[in-house]
Amino acid sequence: MLRSRSPFRSLRLPFAVLVAAALALPVAAKGPAFWTVATSADLLQGTSEGVFVSLGGVLTPGPALTNRLTTTPAQIWSLARAADGTLWAGTGSDGRVVRLRPGQATEETVYDTPEANVFAVAVSGPRVYAASSPDGKVYVIEGNTPARVFFDPSETYIWALAVDRTGHLWVGAGNPAVIYRVAADGTSQVVARPPATHVVSLALDGSGRMLAGTESPGRLYRFDENDRPFVLLDTGLAELRSMIATSDNTIFAAGVAKADEASGNETTSVAVTLAATTTKGTAAASSSGSTRRSVIYRIDPTGTWEEIWETADLVYDLAPRAGGGVLLATGPDGRLYEITSDLDVRLFTGVDARQITRFASSGTDVAAFATANPGRVMAVGPGVQTPARYLSRVLDTKSPSTWGAIRWDGTPGVELSTRSGNTEQPDDSWSDWSPAYRQAAGEPVTSPTARFVQWRAVLTRADATPSPSLSSVTLAYLPRNTRPVVSSITLYPPGVVFQRPFVNDDSAIAGLDDLSIEARRPAGEEPPAAPALNRRMTQKGLQTMAWKGEDADGDLLTYAVHYRRDGSETWHLLREGISGTIFVWDTSAVPDGRYFVRVRATDAASNAEDRALLGARESTPIEVDNTPPVLDITVTNPSSLQVVARDAHSPIAQLEYAVRGGAWQTVHPDDGLADAREEHYTLTLPAGVTAADVVIRVTDQAQNVTSRQATPAP
């Protein structure tokens, strides 16, 4: 049974030709998205102030923290604790030595050095040593005696001080790297000149031997009783920033990468110390960041070492933790991590400062720590921080979104709030924090529609109640639907089609049109994202087109193809519900002329009716020419023919002739180039050949063909 020709259908071909894909498979409309923070890795992407994050991903208040300073210097680079509990701190930018006595409400500036930074302090009985830079000097402060220069080496920077068991002061300096030992009377000797740029850290091991860390390269040295250095660890990184040793001589050390080994603007990690700023940091979470910026090593008493953790944070200092753990002071997000005795890592606490720079220990635990940008001295108390605050990372929903409810799993004492904005980092253009949400089962988010959102948790412990905890937060949102885009339309030459690739050698469907193929597609299987074009063939009257459809939301797209004639504003539907991205139009069903096609994409299959959007693109002109050219043949003399080939729409492509049924031979136009709708040819016949022996064939660029005999046979 023959089907009637219509401009609104594609041709059913007798061979396997790629034509339009048809009806899209039904899918459920897209609903809200849910942002859930529920693991330790999730929580470490945020920032905290006084919050502890357990290995299981539970937020609780961290240890009680008290800022001992009443002023706010830019940085505190050094910190030490005397036996009576007095804390001694060295500041950055203004180079002061500050004393904080137990029970004293305010700090004292004991000495204001002429240099900019005090990078190291050390306590030895009644004496306090302070090392300043960049005009490296060591000052001594003893009782009420004014501070004086105790040691003045030729090197520019003094990074580290340590007192050995004999009371001698060891000094680590650079550039170049050198280690001095200074007696109580100020006499000094060079212990070693390591092949490095700086000596940046000094500490005693459990046997009283001195450990030293260098920069460029990052190595850890240990000195024996004869002052002979031995390299315990060559990290391959830029700097061995800090190390501590346990009583059994297990050593933990922190190696720091340089700029070409980790992201950032630092030239070396020493330069970080000198160039620290007060800009708020936005580094990725340490536990999940891919940048290897710092590495923690464990070296057992036999000298065998292993990497136990690597982080995108910059580690500034290490300290022992009661129970066998180790604390890590880091930047640029002011986090204090704990590595447990089982070598697990968790967030111990965090502060509103860019760097935690130095610890001051009391016995086997930390008594206080220092920060930079801003500079603080935080005393660690026996209770818990209340209130403790946690700030989530910023969520990018990719488009303006409407917020649903926020809910959480936690105990009493937890309040949440939200804010939103349209810049990647929160600034003054963001909304204010919402009023507190107190219903853990869920409350509607009141922040305005925006692309970015952030939540904040405040954990407050009431008297005589358990510490509050927060284990997960879920925020629902509905992103604005993004309009689909038809980014390009490709028009193949008229008549060019492609054989459909066989699937599982199922040649039975090779000649089916797309409607039949879609009907046979297994339920739930999506059509291919791009057409698979097989062998190229030619079929007169067919126009193949392919396009690229894109949807930023990943929605399933279907397409409709329309056409209009040049000069008309009316679009006519060829096919809708196409799930593929290729379509073949049978142009023999429309009159010759210039046409345009429009491909329209819709994401209705993935969205509710009131949210579905359309995107469309119009093609370049298509010349529809299904009428063959005309031949005008004139016999000018017995051996010569004049031929004029004309076509109403397409340029003449080729003219050929055959003699007595022989092979076709090409004739070139008189002007040498076949490129016009009318071309003139002169055909000189071979000897013995007359016009009656010749058949002439002409083809236009639309592959329409006309052939006729040069003159009727007698």
C-alpha cells in the first residue's frame, strides 16, 4: 500500500537510512534537590570557631577557648610557656615580646624590638630568649633586667630556638642555613652548616638529642653527642616545618610543599610567614582537597618512616596530645587538627583567624596556641566552648534557586540560620543571616531566592546539660530551570544520507523509520546523545540535518523540526517528539524554492508543565530543487554541437556525453567553470561519430538529472 506524499512526514526508505528519532520516553518531572552535609569529609569543607568534628561526622563544641590578649596584633608568630604558667609571645609586623601572667587580665609588652618580627621564643629557667628578624638577633630577658642583645649572628633571619638539657641555647638561622649553640655567657659556636637555605625548626627528642628541620631542601636532622648530624628524613618537599618527639623517641614531623608542588602564591613556605595577609581565606577542605600542600610523617625509634596524612592546609606547628595523639596547627582557615593514637584525623577546633601558628604545651597537653591574621593567644580550658559556631561551605546551585525547608539531626542546643547571594564568595551584597531556625524536623528557609546559599550552626550548652551535637543538615532547593539550547545545526549536501548502524546484527529493523525503532526501544533506555553516522549514501530529494542540543541542568530533551519558505513567516511542522539529533526531510513533497528549518528543543520530559522551557535555532537557507535541468542542443555542423544547460534553482554541476552506449565522458563549460544556473558547452565529436550517436546527460547540484539524445535517430 502506497503512502500519500506530505510535507509533514519523513520518507520511509527501502534501505537503512538515518532519519528522525521520534517520541521521547516518559520520565518523571524534576523535583527539588537536596544538599546534605552528613560526613566528616563534608563538615571539613566548612569553617569553625570552637567546634570539634568527630571521625563519624558529628559536630560538638570543642574545648573552651579564651583569648588572653586585649589588643589585636597582626600576627603572633611564636609562643612559649614558663614553668609558672606565664606565656611569652612574639608578635609580627611590630616585633614585640609580650608576657601574659596567670590570672592577669591584660598582657605586658616586655620588649619592643627594632625588628619587624619575633619568630621564636624559648624559656630556660628564669631566662626568656626572643629571636627577631629580619636583622637577626637573639635578646635575653631575665627578671626585671631590661632586655639586651644576647647573640648577634651575621645571618639575616633567625627562625628557631631550643634549649638543650645542659642549658645551652641552639639557634637555627638562614640565609644560608646554620645552627649555633650559645652558652649562658653568650659565647657561641657553629654546630653545623646544613646544605640548605634556612634552618626553620629545632626540638629535642626523647633522649635529649637535638632535631633540626631545614628549608630548601626539607630535611630532618638529628645530632648525636658529638654534634654529628644524621639525616632521618629527606621529604622531597620544600621545608621541614615542625617536629615533636615522644618519650619513646617516636617522631612526628610536618613537611611543607613549595609553590610548584602545591597551589598558592608562595615562592617558598618560609615566604608565607613573611607575607601573610589579613584577607579572609577560602581554601578547600583539608581532608578532601586534592592539593598536596603539607605532609605529616611518623618516624619510629628504628628510623623507619611513613606518611600518615597529607593535606591542602599549611601546617605551622605540632604538639603532643594526652593519650598519644598529635595536634596540628594549620592555615589558611585557622584549623586545629588531631591525629589520634590510631592515626585517624579529626578537627579538634577552629578559630576565626587565618593561621594557627604556634603551640605552648603544659606537660603532655596543649595549654595555649597562637594565631595570625588576626593575632591572638588562645588559652585552652578544661570545659567546652559555648557558644561554638560552624559555618558551612557555600553551595552553588548553578542558577537562582527557591529554597525549601532546612532540617537537621541533632540534640537540643542547636540553632541554624541561612543566608544567600549571587556572588561566589559572601560579601555585602548577600542577604543578612536569617532568624534562627530551632525546629530540627524542618523549617522553611526564609533567605531570598539566589544562586548561592550557606548555613550556620550555633551550638550552645546550657548549665548542667550535655553538650549539644549536630550530625547532619539537609537543605532543600529548587533551581530555576535553565533554558535548553540548540547550539548548532548542520545541513548536509542535498541527497546525502547515512546508513543506520546495525544493532546486535538485527538487520530486520535496518529499513524501519524512527517511529518503529522508538517503539522497539527497551523501556527506560535513553536514545543516543549524538547520531552514529554510518556509510554515506545518496538519495535524491532527501535533506539530512543534524544538530547539537544542550541543557545545563542535564534534562532530557526532545525536539521538533519546522520549516518555512523564504519570504513567509509561517512555520510548518515536520516532526515533533524527536529524541535523537538527526532528521531526514523528504523535500520532494514541497515545491522547489528556498526554505529554512527551525529545530526547537524542549525539556518538558524532565520538568513540570509550568516550568518547562523551549530553545530554538534557525538554519541557514536550504535550496529545494527537485526539478531536473533543461538541455538545449544545437547541431552547428556534422562534427560539432552547441549545448546550453539551464536550471531554475541550482547551479549546473556536470555535463557528460556517451557515444553509442559507451562510457560517460565529461565536458567542461566554455568558460571553464561549472558554477551557474546556465552553462554553455561546445562538444566536438570524434571522427566517424554523428549527433545521432550521442546521448547527453546533465546534472545539477541538487543531483537532478536530465539526459537526451543529441538528435533523433533517422
